[in-house]
Amino acid sequence: MMKYSKLMQKCINLAKKANGKNMPNPFVGAIVYDEEKKEIISSGYHKKYGEAHAEVNAIKNANGNTIGKTILVSLEPCSHYGKTPPCTDLIIKSGFKKCIIAMLDPNKKASGGAEILKNAGIEVVEGILEKEARELNKVFLKNILFKKPYVMLKTATTLDGKIALLNGKSKWITNEKARLKVQKLRSKYQAIMSASGTILADNPKLNVRLKNKTSPIRIIFDPNNKIPLNYNVFNNDARVILINNSKLELPKHIEQLNFDGNFDKLFKELFMMGICSIMVEAGCGFNSELIKADEIDEINHFIAPKIFGDGLNFVSGLNYNEINDSIQLKNIKVEQIEDNLLINGKIKIY
Amino acid sequence: MMKYSKLMQKCINLAKKANGKNMPNPFVGAIVYDEEKKEIISSGYHKKYGEAHAEVNAIKNANGNTIGKTILVSLEPCSHYGKTPPCTDLIIKSGFKKCIIAMLDPNKKASGGAEILKNAGIEVVEGILEKEARELNKVFLKNILFKKPYVMLKTATTLDGKIALLNGKSKWITNEKARLKVQKLRSKYQAIMSASGTILADNPKLNVRLKNKTSPIRIIFDPNNKIPLNYNVFNNDARVILINNSKLELPKHIEQLNFDGNFDKLFKELFMMGICSIMVEAGCGFNSELIKADEIDEINHFIAPKIFGDGLNFVSGLNYNEINDSIQLKNIKVEQIEDNLLINGKIKIY
């Protein structure tokens, strides 16, 4: 028999093929498996928000060969009428003997599927590659559990932790390939968030300059109304959410949000506006405010092997009495990009 | 035919087996090769200072089968009477047709061997894996070319470049395996150098706590005579060189050097005292002085995925107007040690 973890890995790989078109729905993959013949009968994944769930696609592709078989799904089958009917009904109706699930559905409305299947006499195994499935759906989990967008902070420093020389120069610390990698990261997030300091200094476009990629929504943090409206980030290339407290009228493509100092409230409002995932690219001030407010989920930190000695820090104003109280990144992944490094780590794991 | 670069790599690997016993001589490996039969006849390396050179060992192991053959050596064969007679004589006498050399000898006394072989009608090919051979003998090259020890700086910081919390706490930033790696690095250098700030703060032993490894010589930089003689670094476990300006009498195992602010002169004096290679483990002040004085050849920089926000820097007091003027490490190598990283880079390449 093929191990369930190997099959579940295939479900996860399949799920990724949706490439974000599933959002704000989770990534889900499913496989119909014949345990006697030790072979995969069919597979499917959730391709697009509003369209068929992974289980429905896998079962359709099985062409009726489901009775007494096993179905593996990377997320607990749904039990409710949403945009589509409950998958539990279809699984029961299809005569499956066993259902293997990576993780339970954190969405209260849709959950309970495993229980329904068990009550219908189907053997249910939970928790196969649960960690991997939760990583796959980190954005969905954050969204469902906290009603806030998933927030990834991108930083880039020298070996001695500087984001710029004392005179402010920062072009370029990282190499060309590392900067291309930043473009790729941007394309994976629904929105890019930056703050007035960076925008006034660099007048960036915050777009994605890759073929066939649409630029993300821009979220501009400017609580003191400093950025003139003729700056690049306010152009009409993509939706803009401007966080300021100005009473001036704004162009149509710019939505306004006020800020009263409460980041938790701000991110909840952004989620209400449909923002599921955010990549933050800003300077020391805003980075530090978000870290202090405990709003960062993940960090992608680039390091260039330079030494500035003195210069600007990427974060400041935190102060711990004990090393164990400081921020500790988890699940570290490292990628060498020519002479640069990319360190990926989680501040929170969902 | 086996490629010369493959054979030369074998010479380099052989050379490494000396494991430092060759010091202050270079690491050298040699192979006697039969180009017609496409096979290695014999090999040898310079095992120990004062003993036979690599070529002598390889030729001895060939048992007379050298006429018309090729000899590969990772360093130009010597042409002078040192502790042993010139290798060029033996190569000519042995009837070799060809001699393949990775790098020329930077030591004026011993160099000129390639020319002598050519004049004797032997075909000489130079520069095969030269970069690798120079890396292998970086300490020897620095010693011969500058009459100074090779200096490697070891640093360890958080992701935001801090070596300690603001309150000075630094135990421990890196994980256990990374700290074991530091012990291994120490065992590869002839001397450990540290300065009063670190020693007064931590009272370290600066020894190697690994089986079958002798602790390195300790070089203590204390120009203002601050460290009391009962500190751990002054114990009798290893030779101590104390750089201070005190007129007090010192115990026998402690040698004294005075310091007048000139690091170039200091390192030349250390070399005269037989110090070929130094690993520096100190704080921000001394690190920065050595970097400013341009005395660091190589850096091993550990990174722990923590964020302190505020804290002590590993270097400060440098200030550049342009990014291109800042220190740029070359030949970057990265090693992941559980959730820690080790970044190795060269400031100077010899």
C-alpha cells in the first residue's frame, strides 16, 4: 500500500496548482485511491473561488469507481451549503469506505464534516501531514481564525543589520537576483503595504514587473497626510487603499481608511475590505510599529554580505530584559541567491 | 585521460591531510600519473614541518616508475635548500616528462622551480585549480606576502545584527550546535585573540573543549591594563601573549607585547613571535578597530533568527558615503545549523 503521507503530499501539491485563484477559499487537493489495487484512481483540486471543491473534482474524475474506495482530502470535507452543496453528502453517496483528512476545517460554518462521515459509517483518519496542510493554508487560517489578513514582512539588510547608510542611501544593498525574488514575492500577495517614510524617500511604484502578473493592491500608511497625491503609488495601475486622516476628496480608485492608533482594528477593517494577505515593505519606523503591535506573521529577510558599520536599522525601539523574551522566528528556511541570502521564518504558526 | 583538474583536486585533498602539522609550511599534495595507461601511479603530501615535501613522498611511493611520466603538485616545486634539498633536482633526476602545477610559490627563496624544470626540458603547465590551491594556502600566502598572521573574525548576531541585549545579556544567542561549531573553528587556528571588554564581561576560557584537540594560544588585547591576572584567560593551560602597557612583572607563561596604536606593527610583531593564524572573538569595540585598520581577512558570521530591536552592534563607527565603498565579503559560503546560519566570506583573497 502507498503510504497515506505520500498520497497526502500529492493532494497538497495538487492544491497549490490553484495558484491563488481559490482565494479567499482554502487551497485543497483530493485523491480517490484503491487500497486493494494500490493505485490512484483519480484526483482533483479546488481550482477557483466559487467553482467545484477538490473532492467534487476528484470524484467526478473517478467515473463512478468510488464504491468501497478511499478518498484523501487535504482539508476536512465541508458540511454546508455555500457556493456549492456539502461535499460530505457526495462522499457518502459515492460509497467511500474510508476518508483521510490532513486538517480539520477551522471555519465553523463549514466544519463538522469528519463527524458526519463517521456517523455515516465511513472510517475517518485525521492529521496526516497536518503541519504541511496548515502551512499551505496559512492565509486562510489567519483569515478565518482572526478575521485579519495574513501579514508578511520583507526586509533586506547588510550582514550588520543595516537597511541603508547613515546618509539614507540604500540602492542597492541586495543583488539583482534577490530583487527579482522580491518581485516574485510581491506577486504572491494580494496587497503590498508601505508607509510614508519609504514612499517619500523612494517614490516607489510597488508594482510587479513580471510577465503575466497583475500588480497587487497598494495599501499606503500615511496617518499624518504627508504624501502628495502625485506620487507613483497613487497612480491608476491598481487599487489603492490610503490610510490617512485627511478630509480632502480623493480620486475614485483610492479608498480611504482612518487610523486611530489601533493596528488590530486597522487590519480587521482591511480584511472587511476583502484583503486576505499583505506583504509589508517599509522602513524601520513602520516595521517596528507592526512588530511591537504583534501584527507580523512571517518574515522574508534578505542579507547582503556587506558591512556598513553605521547606518539605519530595520527595526528599533524594542527592548527585552531576557533573550528568551525576544522575538524568535520558527520554521527557518534558507535560500542562497548568489552572494545574497534569503531567510524565511514564522513569527506565528497557525 | 583523467582531467588535470580532477587529479589536482586529489592533490589538494591529500594536502589537507596534514591538518596543520605542516605549519608554518604550506599544505602541498602531489600525484605521479601515467598518461598512457591513464592511471595514478602514486601520491604523497607534506605531512609535517621539517619533513619530506609532497613531491618527495609521491616519487618515493612510485618505486622508480617515474620516467616519461607526469607529476602534479599543488604548489610549485621548491628550488632551494631549506630543511630539505630542492624538489626540482629530484623531479629532473626522476625523468619526468611533464609537471602540472596549481600555483607558483609566493616565497621568493623557494620560487623559480617552474623555470628550472622548463630549462631542463620538462613540459610545465601552471594554474590548474589555482584558486582552490590559493584558498588552501591562504594562511601561508598571507604570512609570506605580508609577514603577518591570517586573521579570521568570528561574530554572532540576531537577524537584526545585535550581539547582545541593551542590558548586555548575550547567553545564548546562537544554538548549541552553532556553539560547537565555534569550538571546531577555534581548533583550526593557532591563536585566539580577544580584548578586555569581552574578557571583563564574560571571563571566558577561550579554550577548545573537544577531544584530542589542544587549545590555541591566547592573545589578549588590553592596552589600558584593565584585566586582573586571576582571570581565566591567564591560566597556565596554554601560551598567553598579553598586549598591554603595564610595567608589572608577569608569570613565566605570559609573554608581553606593547601597543602604540599601530595594528599593522602589532600583527607583524605577532608573526615574528611565530603566530601564523588568529581567530578573533571580541566585542563591538575591538571588532570595529580591526575592521577600520583593515586587518581582517575573513569572517565567520553566525545568525540566530531572533529580533532584539535594540541592543549592541557587532561593529560600529564606520561610515560610508556610497554603498560601493562599504565592506563587501566575497566567496560567500552558507551553512544552515538547525535554525542558525553560518555565513563565511572573505574580506581579502590571496
